[in-house]
Amino acid sequence: MYSETLVIISDYSLILKEEFVFFVESSVTTHMCPICQATLRYRDSRPRIRKKEGDLKDQLIIRRFYCKNCHSYHNELPDCLVPYKHYETEVISGVLYGNADHGCLEKLQAAFWVGQVPYAWKYSL
Ligand SMILES: [Zn+2]
């Protein structure tokens, strides 16, 4: 029986790897299985593509964990990628009006200030 769930994290850094590709660097090395509470093992990393306006898209490299106890997979997802449309809309409006206090947004804005983020990314927000 195969299943795959999401582990949402809010304590992480976004590390620019190459243009439009970011590593999600979590503050923890592993997680507890949300199904059976066993300790998860790191399995692999893979890109999660985020589409933007027009043809623009970027990728966040997220980690995938495996539970040996219940044989389930768990993707570690940063809170800025939580798959709810209204959530994403809130983030976008926050950038436009510069008043967001959302953690993920702060990470992106911090990257802007040090010139890490490609111009196109900034513009597409
Ligand atoms: Zn488990």
C-alpha cells in the first residue's frame, strides 16, 4: 500500500542554487511520521515546480522522507508552497503592498536585499 503525505515546515531557509532553483534548508534533520509516529528516514530530494504568471516558473528542491514502519512517503513542504490557492494569493498581495508579516515572504525579501534573487523572480511576484 503506497501513500504520500506532506509535512509542512515553517522553520527553514531558501538557498539559491541556480537561477530559479532554490534549496529548502530545513532547521531539522528528520521528522516524526504523521501516521505512526516513527522516525522518518531521508529518502531523496526532488524539485517541486511552482508556476507563475506567463511562462515564468521556479523550483524549490524539497526533501522526501520514508517511514520504514508503515511504508509511507512524506514530502517536506515549506509553508510558502502549501497547496491552497487562497494562501498563495495572500502572499502575492503581501509583496505588492509591502505589509506582509508572513515568514516565507520575509525569507524571500531577505534574499532580495542581498541580491540573491534573479530580477525576473522579483518582478514576477
Ligand atoms: Zn509511519
